[in-house]
Amino acid sequence: MSSSHELHQIHLPPTFTDLYKDPARPYAKPSLPFADICQRYDWCEDMAQMLCEPSLHQLASLHITELDVIERTYQGLLASPEVMNAQECTWVMQRLCELLNWSIEDLRAQLDRVRSHCEDNPAQDTERLADGNASPSA
């Protein structure tokens, strides 16, 4: 565990810390302690970094679009809510796009569409992920 001094040296992006705040009460304390948010940030940042290479590989080897890669990856992350909640998954995908310098029009709306589809069809999406056909529009 990090010391209190080390935790105060960490700069977390507001886009991440906002995940743990109530939008209706922007000045209220986050829902998790700072140390926990730091751990969640490290986990999510590591995940985004780790997904760079496989995402580029999918893009090249499967001859699909950047949006297809993002949708497939997002569905995979959403399949394990015990590991990462939906807001964290969305943040990871946004961060992945930043890291890869991918500019996807209306990314947030696209991710919301995929998440809604996954919530409506959880078993169907798990089967498609296993078969390698993870497009939510399929």
C-alpha cells in the first residue's frame, strides 16, 4: 500500500475522479476513499495501456474499423462487471482511443449503444465473444 505522502503526489485526471462523484453534487466528496480511487486509476490506466497492442493487432489482422475494435473490446470489458464497472470500462475505452490517437465520432454515444445492447442481451453477447463475432449490431 502506498504511504499517505505518496498518495498526495499522485495526479489523477479529473475525467477519472469524476467517475466517483455525484454529478448533481459536484463539490461533494467522491464515493470512494482517495487511496481506493488511486488503485482503481492504476488498474484502469494499466488496462488501457495493455489493450493498445491487441487493438492494433485486431485492426490489422481482422481488417475491421477502429470503431469495431472499440466495440469488441468494450463488450469484453463489460462482460466482467466484478472486475471493472461500466463507468470505468467507458473511461478505459476513451483512454485507449487517446493512446492510439483514434478519433471516433460520438464515441460516448457509440459506447452507450453497445452497453445498452449488452445489458439487454447478456447471454447472446457472451456467446458472440466466444465465437469471435462481437459486433453488437450482428
